[in-house]
Amino acid sequence: MASINSVLGPIDSSELGFTLMHEHVMISASGLSRHYPALLGPNKETRAIASLKRAKAAGIQSMLDATTFDLGRDPELLKEVSEGSGVNLINVTGWWLDVPRFLQGVGANQMADEFVKDIQEGFRGTNIKAGMLKCAADFEGVTRPLETMARAVARAHLQTGVPIMVHSYPTGHVARRQIEIFREEGVDLGQVKIDHCNDTTDTEYLEWILDQGCFLGLDRYPGRFVSPHMRTVTLKKLMDLGYTERLCPSHDCICLHIHNELPDGSIPEEHVFQKSNPDQFLFIHRHVIPDLKALGATDRDLEILFVDNPRRLFESGS
């Protein structure tokens, strides 16, 4: 068992239950939800609580909210939504892809110190603490600023034992370099989850990641370019190859986002990501689990994927 920082305070890993390991209550930009809240639509707190209540009613007990500072993290919003819905929310520290020019030249040790404070003391101005670390790279590969953040996350991990989730780009095999950096920093790869891996059906590459010891985040449902069914076929193939105990399916769902003005000047009631996934946090329950069962998965398999594996990742450093 391990103690995990949720947005409402520490919880034991045994309390996680059915867990989605890569979701977003809100994505915007740093400070936007406080300074320009109307861009996120009316009654955002009420809408988020209602969405998570529906998830809770379906049996989803916990979510990893993967929203970093540069993705518009709002810890107090997460606290309000967790209290209102009854869903355990665990927020991250670290960095996504948007490293501003003013941080060019800031060192890995400097950022590691800040990430450690987020975990041990709380996000500034609050007592809400991060429960996981995150870094990222995408189609452009691991650029110099993103490498700095990856090394900072690795060093904060070594100081705190908090596990790492990694935004990656499987089409470009970007995790090869990300894993190399973690090795150079002395990270135990059994405490790392490489995400967005169901954006590809290249199981040879995914097996390579798993064989390094990492967990795999198959966390883009319904996703784009690869159909939901083929994403599930890939998941089941990896299960059949013996990797069930290190796979973490999720959605990368965005509950709250900016509502963009339409050409006629009107503002839609739904943001673009909600239109592409009207099921929101219930897509897996409504579509993926039935599909997975039709492919031969058992109830025990589902328990391993959604209960045991999240708990195992959080306990990996304890």
C-alpha cells in the first residue's frame, strides 16, 4: 500500500478502486479560468461536477487529472469538483509541451525543486498537493526545453518516489529517447507510464516499451486516425501477449474547454472536444468494455486493467 496525494488530501492506494489514469477536468491556459472564465462557458463547476457524478454512478471511483501548469491547472477547481462528485482526483506536477520563452535557460535542477514543492508542500497558495509527475514530447521529438523538463521530472521523482506519466508520440517512436533520458537520470522504469500509446497499432514498438519495464497508457478513446475498435484490438493483442498487468486504458477526455466562437458569431453550448466524445468519461464503459469482452476479455482482466494496475503503479515506488 502507498499514500497518494489526492486534491482532497492523502488517500491509500487501496482506496483507488476503478481508476482512469489519464483524464482532464479542464484544459485551457495558465490562469485563464480565473481571469477569463466566460471563455470556458457558463457554470463550469456545475457542469464538471455533473459529468463526474455520472462517472461515479457508473463505478468510476478515481481519476488521474493530467493537467499541468501550462495546460491551465486549477487546483481549487479540482478540489471543488472532487468534493461535489465524490470522485478521487489526483493532479500532476511537471510540464506539458508549452515551455514559454521566459523559461529558456532555466535548469533541470531549478524546475525539479519547484515540482518537489508541488508534491511536498502544495501548489502555491493552496495546500493541494500533486500526486504524480508528468513530462511530454510530441511529433517534433524531445526538444532541448522538453529535455530539461524531462530531466527535472526524473530528478523530482528520485527525491519523492512519486511515479511519472509521459505524454509521448508513438508514431515517431519518441519514447525511445524519453526512456533513454530516464535511464541516464537513474529512474526505475517500472515507475514510469508512457501514454497515448493507442494512437498506433504498431505492437512491435509497444512491446519494446513494455519490455523496458514501463507501464503503457492506452489512453486515447475514442481518439482520431485509429478507430476505437482497432485501439481495443491493439489492447487485447497486448493482453494476449502477456502484458495485461502493465496496461492502463483511459480516455484523455477534456470535460471543460474553451467554447470557440462560430462564423455566425454565436457561441456553441458544447466545446469541440465534447462534440467528438459526447460520452465523455463513460466512453470506455459504454463502448470499450463491451468490445473488449466480445474479444474474449474476462471480468478479472478488467479488474486488473482498471483497479490493480493503477494501484500497482502508485505502489511501485513505496
